[in-house]
Amino acid sequence: MTETTGNHLSPTSAAKWYDLLKKIFSDIRGQKYKSKNEKLKRYRDLYNAISNINKDYISIFQNFVDDIMLLDREGDLESIKKNFLAKRSRKSSDRTLSKQYARSYLNLCEDIAEKRFFAAIIIYFYYESDGTFYNFDDEILDVYIWSAGERGGLYGWDSASTSFWGIIRCEDDPEIVALEAKKVIESIGIRFAVVERKYSELEGCWRHSKEPITTKISKLILNQKNNEKMTDVERFDG
């Protein structure tokens, strides 16, 4: 059962979910599953871990906004910033590892629905610093998957907390700082919705033997994978 403090995860329970996330990635990389349903059970655990980490991540920003709403002295804002930075730093290494694990596993997936689920997890941990929201449809996710295959990973974006800190560290207006935090909360919510959607689609494809929706990019990705397999066979035969 998840431990909570008020309406939020406690630091102890959040740490447990990060530990579980790392174990799940390790298990997925190290095991060969007998069936997709067996593997899907582990993916359900992965989705639940991300879901609880999402609650923890949002609570950091929501607590920050709540603290600003209670400001009664000008000097308090710097203390609130320092408190946010301490909370953010406490789990930054776990979020970095989570991105790295998902990124490395992306190239091991054969199924495009599976790849999209992991791409959604990677993108969840990023944030565009100008506040622009992207519509992460299948075609855009497939472009990121293609990029990961070509360059060995997805790079170029800061995490939500890193980007947010860069924006507010020298800002003295509490209203502006609170507004930026609310933008981050909204963006994190949008990204997690993509993770939810991609897990649901993966589950639907695997449980009911449905074919995932294809795009021009996904066809290129699958053709590239098939060509690599053919090259490996030819190399073995030769």
C-alpha cells in the first residue's frame, strides 16, 4: 500500500516507487518472457510505478505553488525556492536513471506499440522551456523513436524541474513564479496522459491481438529492423 502524507506521497513511499521502477527495467532487460501476456504483467507494474512517481513529481510543484499562496513577507520567496531546489535535487538522479533505462530499452523492443509506450515514458521526463505543449500523436512519437535509433538516444530537452529552476531562480515576482509552476504541472499532466494512452493501446494490441496503428515513420522503423535481421542472418550464413 502506498504511504501518503496528506494528499501526497511521502518521501519514503516515493523512494520505494523509484526503486521498483529501476528493478522493473532491470527485470525486463534480463528476462525472456514466455508470452506477451506475461511480459504485459510486468509492463503493468511499470505503468503503476510511473503513475505513482507522477503523483510525487506533481506534488513537488503543487506544494511550491501552495507555499507561494501563503507568502506574507517578501523574503519568504527565496526560502521557498531553496526548499523546492532541495526537494527537486533529492530525486533528480532517479529521474535521470529512469530516462536512461527507458531510452536503452527502447532499442530492444520489436513491436511498434511497445516502442511507443517506452518513448512516451522518455518524453514524460522532459519539458520544453518555452512552455509550448506538443500534441504527442503516434506520428510524432514515431519520429522520436526513429531519432533514438539513428542517434542512440533522445536528447535536447531538460527535465521539468531543471527547466523550471532556470526560469525562476532570478525571478522576484511571486505571481510570475507561481504561474510558471502551474505551467509545469499542466505540462507534466499532458505527458503522463500520453503514457496512459500508450499503455492502454499496448494492452489492447497484445491482449486482443490487434495491429497497432501504423504511420509512414513506423513502417520505416519496422523495415529497418527487418533489414538488420536479414543482415545478421546473411552474416551468420556467410
